[in-house]
Amino acid sequence: MDPTMDTNAAIWTSEEYVRTRAAQAGQRERENAERWRILGELLPFEEQDVFTFLDLGAGTGSAARRILDLYPRSRAILSDFSPQMIAVGKEEMAAHAGRYRYVEFDMSTGGWPAAIPEVLDAVVSSMSVHHLPDHRKEGLFAEVFARLAPGGWYLNYDTVSATDPIVAATWERTADRRDPGAAATRRHRTPDERARHENHLRHVIPLSQQLEYLAAAGFIGIDVYWKDLDDVIYGGQRPASEPATTAR
């Protein structure tokens, strides 16, 4: 595998890879269920509120399902660029039939499909934004801001990189302690597995840079609302009222 080649698109549209991921869904649900719950609880809604949220890069819908469970009168729009992921997602979302719909959307472009409403009550993303190059992260945050209703929130659960090598080493050491099996797997990757892993993480950037993108887009209330080593939930709110413009 050419280490300079960005193969993420090919990976996520591979029928074999998507089905392999689906087979591992139970493990991911156990590992991430609490984080998706926190993502949902951070949204500014009461349990019986009626609202529509967009899950960007939703994959098979794991985060959306958790939020739909928290808010039984909510509705979800799930976007993903992979028809293969969407097909598996529709199977996984069967229990929420009538409360969701999928939209095919490639976040690496700025062309939002007409099937996504112009105004959304909330937007979330889970482990998808880190796949985008920097200019698209920044552009996406501005596009999300433009589509949020006044007072609406955007929250992102994702992985970040460290600028300090001491911090990076501490994250790795702690993660290895928690999961010695994963540490052994990492040490014995084949050259192809190593290249694939490095490609997967090639666009991961520091947290501070992403918070700056949110601020530049116009978000307020920006914070890191949860953090565990290199995994974070951060986000912000579109102001409930826009500042008045001064005529010249």
C-alpha cells in the first residue's frame, strides 16, 4: 500500500470491510455507549421535546440510536457517503422505523444535498470528522452553523492528536494498560496494516485547532464537555439571537 495515498473512501465503501465492522458492532456499542449517552444528554432538550437532529457521518447509526432512545419524540436524519454503510445502518435502525431517514452526503465536499433541511434543531457527529482534511473541518463547522436554528447546538465526539510528545506518550501508555491486547496488536502490525492505520489517522489534528474553527464559525458556549485521553466531546451553540448589523 502506498502510504501517501488517502484510501479512506475506498475503505468505507468496501462491502467486505463494512460487513466486518458490522460484525464487531457489539464490541463498539459496549465501548462507546456511555459516550453516545453523554453526547445526547448535552443536547438542550427535555425528554418529551419534539425536535429533529442531523447525525453527520452517521455510519450504521449507533450514536443516533442512543439519542433517539433518550428523546422518544425526536427524529433523526442520518447522513453518510457510503451506500454500503447506509444499507447496514437501515438494518441496525429497524427498531426506530418511522423516526429516521438516511441521506447520502459526502462531507469532504461542501455540496449539501437538498434532502437535508435548511434549518436543524441540532447536529451531532461521532468519530467521522477526523477523517476530513483541515480545510473541510473548518468549512463543515461553518456550514453546520449556517443550518442550525438560533440557539441550536453542534456536538462532536471524536479523537484528537497531541502537540506535546509527552502527552502523546502518556495517552498511549495509559491506553496500553487498559487494553494490553490492543497494545500487542499494534506492535505486530504488518506493513500493510501499519500503512492503513496511519492513513486512517492522517487527518487527526489537535483539539485547540478545532475549537478555533468553531469560534471562527460563530459558535458560542464552546467547551470540551467530556474527555478521556485522546477522545473528546466538544461543541458549541449558535447564538439564540444574532447581533444587529450597523448600517453605513
